[in-house]
Amino acid sequence: MNTFQPGELVLLTSQKGKTWLVRAGSGSFSSHLGNVDLQEVVGRQEGEWLETNQGAKVFLFRPSLGDYIHKLKRRTQVIYPKDIGAFLVYGDIGLGDVVLESGIGSGALTLALLRAVGPSGRVISVEIRPEFAQLARKNIEVFFGKTPENHRLIVGDVTALPLATRVDRVVLDLPEPWHAVGAVSAALRTGGLLISLSPQVGQVQIMWQELRRHGYANVTTFELLKRNWKIDARRARPEDRMIGHTGFITVAKKIAHTLEEVPTIRDPEAPVPT
């Protein structure tokens, strides 16, 4: 049986869906529902429940990456899971890839990148703000239980670093990502993909111009909106609140420099041109 082990992360969940992130076996936990002894979590399975000293039930689940991202400590707004999923799929990031990331923030996207590339891949994160780098490092250690061997975190300016490593993908979450295009393009292999997140469309336009100037093809920009639904025996309707615009995602492919007009490959999910 796959039971909870001492020190393992646990998502305590109330019957009304309130959640708390705790560690199995680490003392007691108190909430408005009462106290529970976390030592009692050890040896139990997912879906079982504990009763607080006030008689309330709290259920035991393993946190998903999305659960952890919403719970991690942060200094800035994290990249939402809906956008992280797009980075991995549209950026075609997978096992064995070497990924250069600039703008680590609180480490949410880094966690997903590390899982995607696996032990055979590498993630190189560059963060100019030491306090952000320190917090992200801690968040990553908490999730994995240690510092991943395939992660290298550099405190510095990505535009000024000598990037000697050849990488398969570049991921940017910067206020002015166009300033980094020249530097990261020197490290990105031909045929590699660059993925960038910007909150404002004006930033996207400047980024588009810089990418075209550096010989990128198939520059595509999109946004994702997420709306949950209320489903039960009596109703099926949208939630009153939704996760709307969080940022524009731009994906571009690096090609060999050419004097010809670079091609634009049609997005298969876009409407067919008439």
C-alpha cells in the first residue's frame, strides 16, 4: 500500500474544500475546525480522514503540483498552472531537454520544468534578484525534498552572463524580455524554441519585433482563459468568478539566419484563412 511516510507533504482538506499544506508526522495542526495530530497521518492512505478535537473531519491527499504552486511562499505573482501547462506543451519541453530560464520568481514554473526534463535533462535558472532566488530555491527544496541535481540557479543578469552552454529551450518571464533575446539566442540551438510570458500586449509587440530581427520563425502569441463550472444533481452553470487574462504567451522557433522572408507556420488551432 502507498501510505503516507514521515515528512511527506499532505494536503489536509475539509468537507467544504478548505485546504492546508502540512507534513506527515510533524507535530499538531490547528485550524478553525480544531486540532489534529499529524503523527496520525503516517501509515494512512490517500482519501482517509482524521477527526479534529472538535469533531470535524479532514481528509488526506497528496498535493499535486498545481496544489503546491497555489500554496508556495511568494514575493511576486506566480505563473498560473493553466499557463505553465501551455509552456510545457507549446514549448515542446520534455525528457532530456536543457532549458534556460530567466526570471525564476517564486519557482512555480521551475518546478514544472524540472519534472518535465527529468533526471536526464537540465534546467538553468538565472535570476537577477538574490531575494527571489533564495525564496525559489527554498520552495523547490520543499517540493522535491532536496535540491534537484539537474537544477542550476545563477544569481545575475541574463543579458550580461557568458552563456557557454548550448540549450534546447529558452523560457523568459521578465518585465522587458526583448533585452534578453540577443544574449539567450547565442545559447539556443538552431531549431530550438523560445517561450516568453508578458502581461501587456505592448510588451508583446516589442518582443515580436526583436524576435524577427534575430531570425526567429513562426512567432505565435496567445492567451488562455480558465472558467470552472458548478456541477451537481440540480444545476450545471459557470462559476461566478473565473481566471481571466493572466498574460500573453509568445512562442518562437530559432532558425538559421537568412536574407529571405522567414516563414510563418499557421497555428493548427487557429481559424483557417479564407
